[in-house]
Amino acid sequence: MPTAIVTPTLTTAVLDAMAAAAEAEIMPRWRALTASEVRTKSAEWDLVTDADVLAEQQLTVALRELLDIPVVGEEATALDPSLVDLVASSDACWVVDPVDGTRNFVRGQEDFACMIALVEAGRTVAAWITYPAVGRAMHGSLGTGTYIDGSRVVVPAPPQPEALRGALGARAFTKDPEAIRAGASRLGPAADIRFCAGWDYLDIIEARTDYLLFSRTLPWDHAPGALLAQEAGLASARFDGSEYLPGDAAQGLLTAHPTVWSRVRDGLGVA
């Protein structure tokens, strides 16, 4: 499948499908969930709701109508873990996170998102993130840039490189996360990630933070945001500087402006 398939028509159609799923399945349940609509998956903190499941089902049908390729959804993969192998092995596939930041969604917070990526031969070639609670959207494709609410964005170098603002997702590192936090404090102010990658990437692309550190890098969490960060002028890579491929099994992902990326990596001690 050629990358040229990512046309303005396809971009609009995907955004329309996301808006329809949000209207039908996500927003009616926001701040209105019953106890029976919320469950746990692999761990107590790993929540799933009826909104996640039903929105993913609706998106799966809509996306297959646009491009008849496999759909790797977070919730479908929870039931059939072998689906994730398609991200690396298939010629092309959709990757879907119907409600990114489910914990935030359950709490009634605004910082949850719907995310879709188009992956071709193991690399992300297009991405869409919508923010249903605030009516915003971010999208882009390989070589064409990143757009927020219809306007192209390019991230400038941090205005205060001596005091870099970080967002840390360090809990899952086997290496001492406290050492990473200590390194972050030497770089500047740092806080935890939002536990919604879609919003974390929006924060850095809109220059509210200067770097993002993630330990877990599941494809539905990072295939969209990593591409959009790169297309906005940021560097989003593994700690050795290699490309982030959403289907590989590696851990760790650092996103920052290219002028400070190496300094942040070394300062955090994750090299």
C-alpha cells in the first residue's frame, strides 16, 4: 500500500469517524458511568469501560470501510494478544486507542483522547488524535507536518534550555525510577505524565513541556503521538537514538527538541 493513500479525503474521513464514535459511545458516558460499565484488565490501575469497547467496535467497522486492512485495537488485543504482532508484520494496519487515558475518563477529567494511527511496513505513516471533552483535534502524516485544529504547528527550541520542563512516566523502569527523577530535577521542573499519552504529546507540541519520558511504549499509546511530535519538529526516539517502531518490543521513549534531546537523555541517566 503506497503512503500516498494518506490523502486529505482520508484524513477528513478518519476524523469524522472519530467524532461519530465519540458522539455515540464516549461522550454520553463521560461523567455518567455506572459501576457495571467500569472493569479492570491486567492490573488494578488498568481500567476499561463500555465506552472503550463500544467506541473501538464502531471505529473498527468505520476504518475497515475506508481501508480494508487489519485493525489492531487496544481492547481487541486485550482479548487476543496475538493481534499486536500485526503492527510489525502486516503490510499495513490501523492502530486504535478508543479512549486513551481511561483512568482520567472514569474520574470525569477532561484529559482523555481518542487516537488512531496508520502503520505501513512497521512504520507509522499517519496519525489522528481527538480530544472529545474540549473539541480539539491533532493530525498529520509522514512528510506533511502536524496540524492542530486545522493549523500547522512547528515546535520552537525551548526558550530556557537551562530549566527544562519534563513529564515523566518512569514507574515501569526496572532501573531505579528515583534516580531518573533525581536527574530530572537537575534539568528543571518535572512532573508525572498525565496518564494520557494523547494529552502528553499535545502538551509538548504546544510547548507546555520540553520533554517527555515514557517507559512503556505500546503501539496504541505512542504510534500516533510519536509521529506527530516528529512532524512538528521534535525528536522522538529510543534512548540509543534509534527510530521508534511501534511494533517492536523495546522499552523507553524520549521526546524533546533536537537541540536538547541528547542533553535530556544524559541528564536523566537513561543512555
